[in-house]
Amino acid sequence: MQTRIEVGILGATGMVGQHFIKFLQGHPWFDLKWLGASDRSAGKKYRDAMTWHLAGGTPDTVADRAVEESKPGNAPRLLFSAMDASVATEIEQAFAQAGHIVVSNSKNHRMDRDVPLLVPEINPEHLKLVPGQQRARGWKGQIVTNPNCSTIALTMGLAPLKPFGIAKVIATTMQAISGAGYPGVASMDIVGNVIPFIGGEEEKMQQETQKILGEFRGDHIEPLPAKVSAHCNRVAVVDGHTVTVSVELSGKPAMAELHEAFEAFAGIPQQRKLPSAPPRPVIPMHEGNRPQPRKDAERERGMAAFVGRLRPCPVLDYKFVVLAHNTIRGAAGAAVLNAELMHSEGMLD
Amino acid sequence: MQTRIEVGILGATGMVGQHFIKFLQGHPWFDLKWLGASDRSAGKKYRDAMTWHLAGGTPDTVADRAVEESKPGNAPRLLFSAMDASVATEIEQAFAQAGHIVVSNSKNHRMDRDVPLLVPEINPEHLKLVPGQQRARGWKGQIVTNPNCSTIALTMGLAPLKPFGIAKVIATTMQAISGAGYPGVASMDIVGNVIPFIGGEEEKMQQETQKILGEFRGDHIEPLPAKVSAHCNRVAVVDGHTVTVSVELSGKPAMAELHEAFEAFAGIPQQRKLPSAPPRPVIPMHEGNRPQPRKDAERERGMAAFVGRLRPCPVLDYKFVVLAHNTIRGAAGAAVLNAELMHSEGMLD
Amino acid sequence: MQTRIEVGILGATGMVGQHFIKFLQGHPWFDLKWLGASDRSAGKKYRDAMTWHLAGGTPDTVADRAVEESKPGNAPRLLFSAMDASVATEIEQAFAQAGHIVVSNSKNHRMDRDVPLLVPEINPEHLKLVPGQQRARGWKGQIVTNPNCSTIALTMGLAPLKPFGIAKVIATTMQAISGAGYPGVASMDIVGNVIPFIGGEEEKMQQETQKILGEFRGDHIEPLPAKVSAHCNRVAVVDGHTVTVSVELSGKPAMAELHEAFEAFAGIPQQRKLPSAPPRPVIPMHEGNRPQPRKDAERERGMAAFVGRLRPCPVLDYKFVVLAHNTIRGAAGAAVLNAELMHSEGMLD
Amino acid sequence: MQTRIEVGILGATGMVGQHFIKFLQGHPWFDLKWLGASDRSAGKKYRDAMTWHLAGGTPDTVADRAVEESKPGNAPRLLFSAMDASVATEIEQAFAQAGHIVVSNSKNHRMDRDVPLLVPEINPEHLKLVPGQQRARGWKGQIVTNPNCSTIALTMGLAPLKPFGIAKVIATTMQAISGAGYPGVASMDIVGNVIPFIGGEEEKMQQETQKILGEFRGDHIEPLPAKVSAHCNRVAVVDGHTVTVSVELSGKPAMAELHEAFEAFAGIPQQRKLPSAPPRPVIPMHEGNRPQPRKDAERERGMAAFVGRLRPCPVLDYKFVVLAHNTIRGAAGAAVLNAELMHSEGMLD
């Protein structure tokens, strides 16, 4: 792992692109060398092509770098995609066609039959879809995706319970404004308010959860046969999606078994000590009123999920709260961890 | 109804007491004549006995009135109770014993077998518990209660669906800070944050909902045999509790039937045009992202519940959002409407 | 005053237009009959031409009214202008040219030499500019303006002190997000934050204050020869601009004289009991930590300014805090009060 | 500097005490070995003696440490004081009497004639008060203080301008809720609101600023003969006090000279590379709408002040905005930097 791997970002000027830049600062394996954006930005210095929206300022390492057109050519082989959904389909495919490894945060290909929707601690074996994807599409490159920011919180909370047989899930989210990008949610709509709707979010949570927790079956993923229902809400929180979950488990475990499962949960990223992997991906909190987004989401560099308040549910079997940082574990950090897993599998060689 | 009825407030200096004072300003039937508080406040002018926390200032009609001790004696027969739970049991009972009609917002007697937990549009017949209450306790007076502020939102949303057979309910609340009184929630705990816990709230929502929607059976209320599960959260909203609801209905109605039920819902308060009754107690909203607390809770003088986003639930049968103003419909306004119903029944004569 | 006067709104679909519609509901003199907007909206029903952003819903009185093109023709003589600054100059002039009385909230003509920048309690005599305006421009109609929303708070606080000789003013604003319209301020920029800049606002406050407090001199207003310095900031408040003020007074009055001046301040709108005039335009608050926007701005129907914390300033002479509702007294209500003053002067006959 | 210095915290269980604990984690010189609190907490484990209020959880390094009584005895020589003002006077003096070096964040001794009110970049020579303090009070130990959290922001902004002759200053603060401790500001008072008053804060800012920028005169500090006026406000920000400043400078410098002064400002902490010293203590920001508390306060580990929007003031000479992190640079970090300066002066030997 001595040689650093050159990487680029597709959609580098948007808010998710900025999160990628911030998260990649000082990364031990990946060396950010290329910033792709729309034609309109191409040729400008990065600092002139965007307004930086994150806390802290534009990192010096990218401020004076020239922004490139989002076309295959001189881009590095490994690209993180932060492209807007309106353009991601064609551009990501063009890069994969041209031999690039596209590790994407965009929603466009997540539900494609031959594209992994990857959470390294949960379904690393879904990467086995890639050879079939390359064959079927005639690509030398590939596309690998990470889930929607609310799905990641839910699936991190559910994954430890998978051995007990997840049958039914009802989840209500309280999602941070950073999940909507910039300018995103108008302040007149959210200060002192709740918006009980986020376009397309409930469908994404329901479908993606079934795929992520599903089984690799040669050329596709067999979705988890669980019923999943999501209620998605926006609240006046900056970072961190909080999700209340009621779950029915066919194995009817005792509550102590759930506690143990949360405590013991870990995966390949932890075994291999991947650079962005948190020591524990799911952290049970024992205070009665946690996790809380402003106080907990940034812990563990934003890469862990926090669960709390496990208790019986009078309707399904158990209920609990789970929290994850939506722009780190739910976006940029998720994709980088995906790439780290791929590298540890030799897929970047 | 020409003679105005003198009323008093038990616990007039606290925040709920202030809401009662504000709500009773200009009431056509009830004339606020008596303000009871703790011994420590008794004898002071109201303005000197408390700090006013509501928008607007202390109403002139009460500012210079002397605060009385919370002991039966010169108090009016009809009393609204805003007493703190730590003292409400004994004091409310003492007043009922002494012949007063105590219309209480406190939680202490809500679940008593012989005390109505009243929502006038939903269960007016529960008032029939009162004669038995008086007999059993040897009281000339009586105690009638209204639900917890989060329960009222949920039950207003569920009541129109009762004819379809409510079997299972999972609800997640996003509750306003005003529900915690003053000083209540510390700003360091809620600005930019969510607190996924409110002490005792989930149990109250679960039990009270079953009682409110239950049936009068001579000397008690047979609870609705539905399973109810609540997840209670605090968010940075000033007024208005928002609740996401998934519900299983044994009658398996079509969605159009639910829409009709919400549209058609009304009760005795509407038929009798009680002064605080909203023309429609449950108002369906058709915009895709409503109701919202800051924009909707104060409509209809804070006395209606607003429902929106009715859609199928992949786990139970349907899901929707319901909103109610927690300090008006969920507290002071609820108790005043209870007293109006009681007056229209001749119970205050 | 028995016959109601038909009025229209230029720019009726924007946020300020919505405030005009809301404020004019039930107005005793003015009957809203005409809604003008851009070509793109013309012909649509009002409900289909915009998204309603204010608390409560679209008033029934306008929901089904057809939106008109913003061109003279069938519009009523009296028009309130809520036009965006990018188009207000030409359109307002075209209507004035065509004989309309344009009572405008737009900034475009405020500083024109022959246009009144009117605050009815402060400078009603500035209306005498109108005949000269009509002569010079060859108009049968006219344009009369109200100040910027932050200027109105400052000038309401300063006007009672004008007799003492206002020499220097340093003001810092904490302005509500509603002042920026919709979508206006991105939530990512203001939740848990302060933005210490509002484009053009400081210049407006400085210049408009001098004009409003200035003297009518036949064909122009001689600005008040006071030095005024503004620091303008945005904070996470929905409605109500709070302003801290330090002021130097050449007359060197005692503090008691200032208290008396604030207490006694009133003007023609109060004498004539104009429908939108608050009984007292400036209300001194005696609690040590008031006024506060969420608790006070909506009092007096949003039409009064509230002052508090008057105390000596170690640098200039005195300092205090002043608050006004930015979208009512600072926008729609200001223009309507202007029109009421004009009507009471016979200018609408 | 190889041997680490043992340190303790007086008032370790309160919110400022928690900030000290957090800030001292991993400190290269200071080894936190002792946690003092009230009698009531003494003997308990730290984790049981308090509720942790900061983001992240209770550091493992202190969680199981026993809390000590706040009495001299087995405490380390160097103590950071986070004591509540109600008890700090006697306790801090008792420790100083007993030979301890008390580096205090409490307000109690700040304005004592013989106590340094230290900002290491601004007035390191004020430490020369210590020998006289020890003589006059008969102490082997000493008390050294840091300023109030709003004063530090103002003085960091003013210090670079001192060579130009600071004559008059008018400052308005927009202060974070964390400055009020816990539970501190009630959420009902600050969500969607501004509180234009903070008890005692304006007096502190005015007096402390004059002392900090004043001159050492053998046995006392001659205050800067500048007039200073403060308007203090609380806003719904978690961390970071923003201050608007108008300043009159007797030297009448050109604006370019001010820009240069801000750019060039540094002091002994930077020369000596003290561990907590930011590379640049005052960082000019060139974007037109910065600094902003949520986006900038945590930069430079919370130890720098950020200035922006330098421009002419129509009343005094110039105006600008300055921001500093109130619980780091304005409290715990300030005291630790004071102790670092003292160590670099040999005062801890």
C-alpha cells in the first residue's frame, strides 16, 4: 500500500463534491488529483468555480487546481461520483465504459440489477456483481454505489439484527438539512418547523434497504423479503439523520440477544482496519436520551452509526433509535470506504 | 347561556396556567375570576407572582388580580386545573370533594377508572362516568381530564378511522418545546438537535389512546383493543406536535374511504357550535408536504388537527401525518372545550 | 368612508405580495380586486400561479381570482406594489404615467428626489412632494414609497428623539429571514448561524433614515444632517428585526426626557384613527430583556415598534433596542398605512 | 519541556470544567491529574458526579477518576479554575494562599488591581503584576485570569489597531447559547428569537477591554483611555460570539494600514510556538459575508479570532466584524494558553 492511488471527483463543485474533497484530505491511500465538473466550470480554478459551503474554508490542496470537463480522457482510473442525478446516468456510464472505476454516491444506478449497492460492513459479497456488470455492459470499468443517506442509518441499525430474521420494519426519519444540498431547503421552510415530506426518499429507503440486506445470487441480489415502511421528515438539524425504528424479527430473540448483537457487530472493514473504517461501526449508547445528532453524529469521524433506546415494541417486536452522519457515513465517507474495501480486495490493481 | 359562568384556574402562575388565561380572554361563557397558585404566590398580584412566557404580554384583565391559595373556599365552582403533577392529586381531589367541578389538564387522574379522559368530538359519552365517580368517592364535585398533548394529536387523527376497526398503530412524534413548560428544555439540548426521548410520554400516548377510543361500560371504559406503539422525540419547534402514523385497520377499507372519513369527521361540539369548537375538528391537507407545525398549528385558533400524506403503508395498512397545537388543542383549549361540552350537557347547572 | 375603494397588487404572487393579500383581508376601506403579476402567471388562477408561503393558507378571497398582466388597463386606480426591484422601475412608472396611485414597497424610487419616502407618524408632510412629482414627470398618477424593513424599525425608534437633535447614530441589526423573501436565505446558511452581511442593506438604512427624518423644502427633502452608520446581520428569526442603537443628541436631554418622548410619541395616524394605525406607534417596554422578536413583533397586529433598555452610552449619549415586524410594519402594513393617510388627506378622491 | 506538568481543575463538573477537560485531552505539556468540585460531588467517580453536555462523550481519561473536594491539600500546584462566580472568590484565594498557581476563567478577580487579565498575544507584560500580588497578599501562589468570552472576541479584533490609537469603540454582540452554561438559556427564550440582554455582560466588556489593552505601571494596569460601549445580545447559535465593531482611531490611518495590521498581527505565543497558540491569532477573511459562527468558529481549533468586512464607518472611523469561539478561545483555551505563556516565562518552575 505504499504507492498512493490517484483519484478524481466527478461533480466536484457541488456540495457533495465538497464533502468528498474534505473527507479525502490527508487520506493515506488516495491522492486527489482531478476535479471534474460541468462544462461551464471547466478551465476555472476550483476556488473560482464554486462557493465553498462547508465549515472551514476551501482546502489549499484544491483551491488553485483547474477544474476539468467531466469527460473521460486524462482523469484518474478511480473516480468518486458526486454528480447530480439529472446528469449522472450518462456521465457515469461513459466513464465506466472508458475503463474507469466509478464509486458513486448518486442514486441513478443504485437499483440496477448488476450494480452493487455496497455497505462494506454489511454486504461486501455484493461486489461479486461486478464481473457480470462488466460482461453484460461490455465495460472495462465499473460502477459501484453507496446508499442514500437515510438508508445507511437504517441499514446500519438493522444489519446486526439480520441473523434474527428481519420480517417487518417501520422507520420514521428526522433528517438534517445538509442532506438536501445547497441551496437546498429554504430557511423559511425549516426554521422552527418540520417538513413531513422529502421527495422520493421513502421509496429509496424501502427499496435500498431490501437490496442492501439481500443475498448475492450469481447475477443479481435477492432482496431481503422484509416489509419496510418509511416516513421521511426534515428537521432543523445541520448534520445527522435520526431514525426511529420498530422491527419484527421472525426468530423472536430475547432483548439481551439484540444488545449482544449490537455490541458485537463488526465486518471486514474492521478486520482489515481500512483507513476510514470506524473501530466499531455500530455503537450502542446507554444514556436514556441518546443518540442525538448535534452531540453524536460527528463522533468516530462521522463514520459510525449510533443506536439507543432499545425496548419492546407493543406492535412489532422491538423498537430503537439509530443515528448516522448523513454527509459522511451517508455520502462521501461511504463511497471512500467502498473504494477502500475494493482496494483491499485487489479490485483497484 | 346569557349569564356568564365564573371560573378559576388552579396553578395559574405556571406556563399551562398562562395558556389558560390567554385562551380564556374574551370567552363568551366563562368569566375568569379566580387565580389559584402555591402558598408562596398567594396574596401577590398576578403580575408579581410570575414571569409571563407567552407571546404578547400579561393580559390586563389578570395582571393586578390577587393570587389565591389553592384551597377550596372562595373559588368559583368551575375550575380549570393547570397544576403540576407533583401536587395535582391531592389538591384536585380536595376541590372535587368540596363540590368543585375540576376540569384538569394534569396527568394525575387521567387513567383513573372512574375519571373521563375526554375529547368532545371523540368520546362525549365518557362523561357518563361522572355519576359513578361522585358516588364512589362521595364527592359533590367531580374531576374530568383531557389527554396529554401528543395523545390528542394522535387520537384526533385516529378517531375518523375508528369505524374501520383500528387494530395496530405505530406513531412517531416530533414534539414542540412548549410542551415541556418553562424553563423546560435547555437550549443547549435542542438548538440544531433532536432529543429522542421524553420521560413518560410514550406510555401516556399508548395508554391514553386506548382509553379515549374505548367504550363506556357503565362504571368504566373498556379500552380499545388496539396495539399502540409510540416513539416520542423533541425537536426545535415552538408550538405544534407533528406525528407520523402507521395504522392497521381490520375492516380493510379502500383509501378513498379513509379520505371520506377524514373529510366528514365532526362531533357534538360542531353540532352544538360550542364556542371553542373548530368548524372542522380534523382538516385534511392536500399539499404534498403538509401539515407543518410553524405554518399550520395556529390555524383554526389552534383547535383543529391537520392530517396529510395519507398513503398505503407497506407494513400496516395506511400511513399519514397528523399535527395539533400542543398548548391549545393539546392543553388549555382542550380543557375549555371539555367544560363547554359539560355546560351544553347541563352538567354545570 | 362608506364606499369601499378598489385596490390591486402589483407583484401579487411573490412573498411580499402574499403579505399584502394577508394584510388586506377584512380591510374596512380597501377592497382587493386585482392581482397583477408577470406575463408567465397572467391568466392563471392565483392558487395555481404561486406557492403560498405564509402561515395559514391562501385566503379564499383570492384563491380563484385570475392573475392579470402587470400593465395599465383594467387595474384599479390604487395599486400596492410588491414588485421585485429588477422590474419595478419601469412598471411602476408606467402605471403612474397612466394615472394610477402606486403605493410601493419596492426600493427603486425611494431615494428619488421627488418621491415621498413616507412613514405616516413621522413625516406626513413629505406627501407634499407629490404635486411637484406629477408636474415634473407629467403624470396624472403618482408614486409614494415606504422604507426598507430595517429602516422602519430604526426610524420609529429615532423619531421620538428628533426634537432633541439627532446628531449621530450607530445601529446594528439582527434581521429576520422573512425579510429576504422566498426561497431567500438557504437554511444551510442560517440554522445555528449569523450572517454578518445583507447586500445593500446598510446603505439603504443610512440614506433612507436621513431622508425620512429630513425636512420638506418645496421640491425636495433636505436630509437630516445626522451621521448614520449601520451594521446589518441576518439571524435565525422568522419575523421581526431587532436593532441596537447608540445615538448622540445635540440637545443633551436627560434620560427622563427620552422616556417621556417615547411614551408620548404619536402622530396623525393615531389622531385620525386610521384603520391600520396602532394606538401607540412606539411602545416602551420596561422588562429588562425586551423587546424580543418572537414574543413581541406580532403584538399590536405587527404595526407598532417596541423600544427597550434605554440607558446611557459611554461613547455617544444613549443606547437602546428597537424592534419592528419586518413584513408588516416593515412592508405590507407600512404601504397600507401610507394609503390610509393619503385617503384621509383626500389624495385618493 | 520533557517532564509533563500535573494540573487540576477547580469546578470540574460544570460546563466550563467539561470544556477544560476536553481541551486538555492530549495536551503535550499538561497532564490532567485532579478534578475538584463541590463537597456534594467529592468522592464520586467523575462520570457519576455530572452529566456530560459537550459533543462526544465523557473522555475515558477522566470518567473513572474520583472527584476531590475543592480544598488545598493533594491538588497539583497548577490549577485551572472553572468555578462558579458564587464561590470562586474564597476558593481561588485559598488555593493561591496555599501556594497554588490558579489560572482562572472566573470573573471574580479579573478586575482586581493586582491580578493580570491576560491575553497572551496582547498583554503578556501584564504578568509582571504577579510579584506585587504575591507580596501584597502574602501568597506563595497566585491568580491569573482570562477575559469574559465576549471581551476576548472584541479585544482580539481591537489589538491589531492599538498602534493607531483606539479612542472610541461601539460593539454589538450576537452571543452563542453555550456562553450561558447549562441548563443556561431556556429553549423557549431563544428558538427563533433574540434576547437583547445578558446580565452584567456589557459592563464586563467595557471594563475588561480597557484593562486588557491598558499599560503595566509597576503595581497596576493603567486602563486604555478609550470609551467603550457594548450592546450584548443572545442568539440561537451554539458556539461562537459574533461582534460588530465601530472604532475611532486617533491616528487616522488609511484603511490599507488596518488591513496590514490585521494581517501582520502576532505575539509571543506565535513566536514561541506555544502548544495552544494558533499560527495566526487574528485571521482576516476576505469573503464579503464572513466570519460566521457555525462555519468559522471551530477553525484553528477554536483558538483564532476572525475579522471581516472592514469598511469606513460614517460615525466613527472604521467598522468591522469579529468572531471568536466563546468556550475555547473565550474560556478553556484562553486559560490553557495563559498557563502555556506562564510556563514559557518560567513561572511554573
